[in-house]
Amino acid sequence: MSSSPSDPSRREPTDGVLRPSDHADSAAASDSDDITQPRLGVVGWARWGWRQLTSMRTALVLLLLLAIAAVPGSLVPQRTADPNGVTQYFTDNPDLAPVLDNLSLFDVYTSPWFSAIYLLLFISLIGCVLPRTKHHWKALRSQPPRTPARLSRLDDHRTRTIAVDGDPDAAASAAVDTAAAQLRKSGYRVARYDGRGTFSVSAERGYLRETGNLVFHAALVGVLVAVGLGGGFTYTGQRVLVEGQAFANSLLDYSSFNPGRFVSGDTLTPYSMTLDQFDVSYVPPGQPGAGQAGDFVAHVTTQAPGGDPQDGEVRVNHPLDVRGDRVYLLGNGYAPTVTIRDADGREVFHDSVAFLPQDANMTSLGVIKVADGLPEQLGLLGFFYPTMDVLPSGALTSTFGDLEYPVLTLRVYEGDLGIDDGTPRSVYTLDPSGMTQIAGGDSGNPAIQLMPGQTEDLPNGLGTITFENEAPAGASGYDGSVKRFASLSIHRDLAGPWVLAFALLALFGLLAALFVPRRRMWVKATPSANGVSIEYAGLARGEDPTLAAAVDQLVEKHGTALPAQSRPDTDARPRPTGPEAGSPTPPQSQPDTGKVD
Amino acid sequence: MPGTDPLLLDEISLLLVWTAVAIYVLAFIAYAIDLARRSDLALKAKDEVVARELVTAGGGGVIGGSAASSASTVASKPRYLWARLGTVLTTLGFVFHLVATVLRGVAAERVPWSNMYEFALTGLLLIIAVYLAVLTRYDLRFLGSLMTGLAVLLLGGATLAFHVEVVPLADPLKSVWLVVHVFVASLATALFALAFGLSVVQLIQARRERKLAEAPTDAEPKRSFLRTVPSADALESLAYRFAIVGFIFWTFTLIAGSIWANDAWGRFWGFDTKEVWTFVIWVLYAGYIHARATRGWRGTRSAWLSIIGFTAVLFNFTIVNVFFKGLHAYSGLTT
Ligand code: HEM
């Protein structure tokens, strides 16, 4: 703002900052791309197009487009963030959903239109930053530009006259020497320009501002590349572990696995992990937040091949590092242990089955599938209530998350589980079509209802079912009677540290780009018969609210270093200084907002 | 605080909050009266200088036309009695607000910013704090009614709609990043709020300056408090300065949030609703900063971007937060 288009140093060859031609500080209209039509021809058009793409206006429009384009992804569920939400959306809006899907609205951030915007933006960014880097590199090694002939044309301009006894030329030169030394000491790069009867020093500081700007923009590219490439080397896998269960870090042992493009399954770091115990505490009834669960900890033992077993803990917010992988706690729940025997008392099923929690009080839903050993396949759909209560309607519910009065209820279906033909089926769902319900519902037999340690007969004399009590000897109440499971997510992320490094680099670049003032200062001494007249002037390169104060400071500091008889002149063009007009107070100490430039 | 009932503490805190809101209402009224009176005062002051200076101020380069006139009005202090009263009341309200917030933290035995009610409590405290702090350097009392109005609406609204009793922190929130991330985000919000206020006044001032420049010089000047407010250019520069500090904090918020997300959810970025909006706001303000540097976008257009940016911040703070809860079922890990 301080630099008006009439800035005399504007067209210096050593001008330190190169800006796109439509930058607000660039020389106006004449070279504006709106007006100059390119000569036709491939090269001309290409050059014109490139100039459009790397202009400030394009960058701005693309930035705004990016902001707008990101919004729909927060309104419509996204496949990556919320796959169940997408499925639900399709169910709820069967007509609309396919249309939205065609527009990639369920995958906004990988959609062609979103990608196009940010890729164009980054091409523009690179096209903008590269020439500026080259230019800045040169500027960094060149001298501050020649002192303008008429400093008085600058906004921030002061003068003073000193009386001299001896040779005015020598005094003028000495005064400029002093100024040069002072400026250099305050971090300016200085150059002397003497001649035609004047002595002057030209000084510039704040190259770090442009450096910061370039670092910031380049670091953004770094973030993008790190995210893009790093994602290829990243894998995540999920696994549910019931207390006592172990798993080996190999593809086979994951329930789901998402490898990046460059990850192959056989390169996973080998180790094994056992869930020894899962702890959780509940706020007791009657206290604020009653029933709220917290302090989740999965106690695990990990072991590398040939290494010693090591104890570890996985907590929310505190993933466990295992040989470069990070293990996260995603969820938890109960895994009732059920044993089923046939009519002859032979065990045909024995397992702890993870039940998925449905509400805050851990009402949990699970499926037990008995594929072999009975005349027909058996499917059991179970509800587990850690603290069972009966609603007025007669329905069962859980009123607390901990094991106070655990009850397992099961509906039983007989028939074909539909797993023999190799169709993949989720272990958490049961498709009862083609099966006959033999217990619960309208089947004529009541649903099976068990507490830990109890056994009941299956309908139709099929055998028995036992809900095992897993409590260790001496446990009180139902403590530990039902095993818990932890659902773990295992990640290897090579991108993360790089992304963070580039992001921090961007932040530091930004700090420099926004807050380091870049300015030029000139001190010019003109000897004459009755003394030496000294001019001071400053010019901001970019936003610089403290320029005027800096010039005042320079004047004052220089004055104290000069022979005593110097006196400041009243400025030829008094600046509006408000109530304290005429007083030398630096503008920024006034309460007035007008003095921002 | 062993031995002190958290429920009681929270009740006292709540009482203080309502007291603060009441005082903010009074401050708002005082500031509003101030604005109304300013137009009168400004009319009584000799005007032709102002009109002439404003015309030059519109031309770029030299700033200070109306700013100088505002400064000279500032000089004659007694005339801004109502503004001073507004500031005194705001400060008083702030003290109640501060004690209320601290008490809430004591009651909860943690930082008081981990649910919607507390976000609002702390966030607005910071907005008022930044406003009051800035007052010691710049006379922004013409923003007083906007700031206190915002505080009354949002603090009152949040207390009515979102107040919950103190409950233990859910596991995902037990993290140092809660302290850092949310605090810095609130600070950024406070700065954006000021920039927003300035941009709004800038737009109104710019309109007036345009009209003045077009009007014949001897036209009867319209009465308006704007006469006592800095020029649009000066307002813009100031708004920009708050916005860039806010932008730095917001950038930090974004980074800190990603680090936290990486610890809590196992990925540093997932385009979750809240993340999307934080990103959108960041990009909007990057756009605003660019606009300030783009020919043809400085001035009114960039002011609109600042306003849109802050609207997005408010949207993120309110609607997205409420919506966000629904989306974030930590699969049984939290209630
Ligand atoms: C991912 C996209 C981009 C983002 C987030 C971004 C962000 C920013 C920010 C925050 C600043 C302020 C810091 C400073 O003043 O140094 C800035 C300045 C700047 N940007 Fe960008 N930018 C982007 C792309 C571009 C592109 C494509 C160009 C080229 C046309 C560009 C050219 C500039 C210039 C010249 C400045 C200096 C403005 C001034 O003089 O004040 N930027 N950018």
C-alpha cells in the first residue's frame, strides 16, 4: 500500500520481488493481460495460456473453487470416511443416490472435478513459484538498487540539515558513512551510491519475507506430494482380538486389509500380538456421567521372531508402536463364550464370539454359525445384555455397560447358512432366508435365554447350548464372566512424518512471509554552502505497517550519532498525525487506526 | 478441588455466566447509544474539511483523511462518554465471564473446553479478551456493539441450548492436543471475529466514501457515525492484520488437529466433516490474503471474503459441531 505506482525505483533491474503481472503491486495496466491480445500462433497462445494460469487471479479463483468444491463432501457421506453412511444413503434415497454417485459425490476428494481443481492450482503454483525463486536467487546476491533521484516523492520521507565547519563534502560523506554503518547493524544490506554532488546509501532488508513466501508455497507442494506418494506405501489392517487370542502380522490374519499401491502383502514386518486383557471402567450409577465408559486399555504381549515377549498397552489417543507399525484401539465389546453339543453330548461348537455393541449400555448383537456336526446347519442370532432389565413393553434392554446381570438371548435358525458355495459372508450377519426358525419369534419355541454358567436344551432335541462362565476362580459377582474383545487397527504410515515436516515448514515460511517487513531505506546527503542537507526515505515492499515508525527511528538514531548542531527540518509534506500533530511520536503509538500505512 | 461439590461450582459458574451476559447486554446498549450519538456529534463538528479529505482518501496513496478527523474527535474525550461506559461494562462483563470459565474448569478438573457449551464459553471469552486487548492499541470502540452483541447472542444461546453438567472426559478427548488445538482454534476465531467486524464496517464506509466522492462538494453531508470511523482503506489494512495473525493460528490448528487425529483415529487426515470445514476455512482465508494481493480484488471484494470466511467459522463452530457429534460414533468407545 505504501508503494504507489509512481514509485521511482519500481523499474529497477534489481527489483527484488517478481510478482505475477496482475499482482496489486505490479506496474499497472500497460502490461496487463486483459488488454494485450497475444499474437496468434501456437507459441503465442501457449504463452498467453500459461500466463493466465499462473496469474494471481487464476490462483485466487482456483482457491475459492477449491473451498466450494470441498463442501459437498461434508454434506453427503463419503465412502472413505463413512462407508455405512453411504449404504444407508442409498437405502434412504434410492432415486437420488445413483445420480449423486455418477457425480462422484460419495467420493468427492478423489473425484475428477475435485482433482482437476487442486491439480490446476498446484500447476499454477509451481509455474508461479519457479520463476520467482530464480529471480529471488539473483536478488539475494545483488546489491540494493540505486538511490532514486527524488526521494521526496516517497511517502515516508524526512529531511534534516546539519551545519558544518569544515569541508561540506567530507561531512556529507561521513554522515552517510554513519548511516550506512547503522543500517548495516540493524540487518540491512547496504550499498553506497555517491556522485553528482550527493552522497547516499541505499539499504534493503527483509529478503526473508520473499524466502518465506517461496518456502511456504513450495512446502505446500511438498505436503501434496508426500500425501500422494506416501499413501502408496501405507497400509492399514483391522483385526478383532478376544482376550486370550493371538494374531500374527500377516495378510491371512487380518479381517480386513487396505494396502497402498506399492505395498505387497508379504513385506509385512513379522511379529505376533496377544490380547491378554481388556480393561474399561464405568462411571457408577448416581454420579454425573453415570454409565459413561472410559479408561479403555488393551493389555497386549508382542513378540518379534526370535525376540523376547514384550508387554504393551493400547489406549485411545495412545497407539502402541510395534516395530514401526502403530496399533490403535478402534472399539471393544463383549465376546460371549458358547459351547454347543449334539444330542449325544459331543461338542460341535466352542468359541468366544465377538458381539457388536449397539448402544452406550453395550446391548450387543452377534451371530453364531454352526456349520458342521449337526444334522443341519444352525444359525443363532444373539443379543447380549451386560446388565439386563425388562422394559415396560416386555422387551429386554441393558441399563449399564458393565457385567452386573449379564444375559444372552438367542434365536435359532436351522437350514442352509449359505456359506458352502464359497460366497463370502460377514461373520456378523446372518441371512435367515432359506432357513427355518426353530426358537424365538413365531417359531413356537421361546428364545433361548442364558446367564453365564447356564446350559439349556436346543429345540427339537438337537442337543444343548452352554453360556460359559469365564470368570477366574474367586471373582466376585459376574466380574470377568464374559470375555471382552478389542478391535484393533494396525497401520504403517510412511507419509505421516513427511507431511508433518512439510506442514511445519509451510508454517514457518508463512510466519516469515507475513511478518518479516521487507523495506528499502535511503539516506542521502547533499552538501551545500550553508551545511549538509540529509534526506531519509523508506519504501515498503509489501505490507509493512511499521515503515513510518522505522523511518522515524532511523532519523532519530542517525541524529544522535551526528555532530551536535544538527536539527531536523519539518517535513516538506507533513503527514497527517491527528491530535498530536507536529509531535514526533511514532504513529503506531497513537490510538488512531488511520496510521496504518 | 477436593471437598468442593462440582455441581455447586458449576451452578455458581452458570450464575456468573448469566451475570456476564446481562452486563454485556448493558455494554451493547451503551455502545449502540454511542454510535447513535456519534452521528450527531459528527454533524455538529465542522464538516467541510472532512468531506474534502475523504475524497482524497478514496484515491489511494495517502491515508488519513477521515482517519485524521476521527483522531481529532478522539482527542476531545468527553464526547465519547457512552463508548467509554460501554468499554467499562464490557470489561466488567469479561471479569465475570472469566471467573465463570475458570470455575467451570475447576468443577470439571480439566480445561473448560471440551463440549459445545464450554467451547462457546471459552471461545467468546477469548473474543472479548482480544477485543479488549486490542483496544489498548487501537480505538476500535465502533466495533463494540458488534462484539458485545455477538457475545450476548452466542453466549446466551449456547448456555440455553448446550449447557450440560460436568461429566468425566470421554477417552478420545484425553489428550494434550485438546488443550493446545482447541485453545489455538478459539484464539484464531477471536482474531477472525475482529477482522470480520472491521471488514463489515469497511464495506459500509467504502459505500459512503463512494457516495461522497460522487456527490457535489457542497451537498448537505449525511449524518452518520461513519464520519468518526477510519477510512475504508485504513479499516482494510487493520482487518488484514488481524486476519493474518488469525490465519497463522488457524494453520497451526490444522496441523495440531492432524497430529491429534493421527493419535486418536490412526490417520492424520480423513475428510471428516469437521476436518473438511477446517480446511475450507483455511482455504477461504488463503483466498482472502491472495485477494488482497490481486489487482481488482483489493477493497470491497476481499472484504467480502473476510466476511464469508468468518461466516464459515461460525458455521463450523455451531452447526458443524452439533452435526459432527452425530457422525462421530467412536464405535462404542464413548457414550
Ligand atoms: C495451494 C494454493 C495456494 C495457497 C494455499 C496459497 C496461500 C498463500 C498465502 C497464505 C499467502 C500469504 C503469505 C505471503 O504473503 O507470503 C500467499 C501469498 C502469495 N501467493 Fe499464494 N497460495 C497458493 C497458490 C498460489 C499460486 C498458484 C500463486 C501464483 C499465481 C500464488 C502467488 C502468491 C503470491 C505472489 C503471494 C504474495 C502476495 C503478497 O504479495 O502479499 N499463490 N499465498
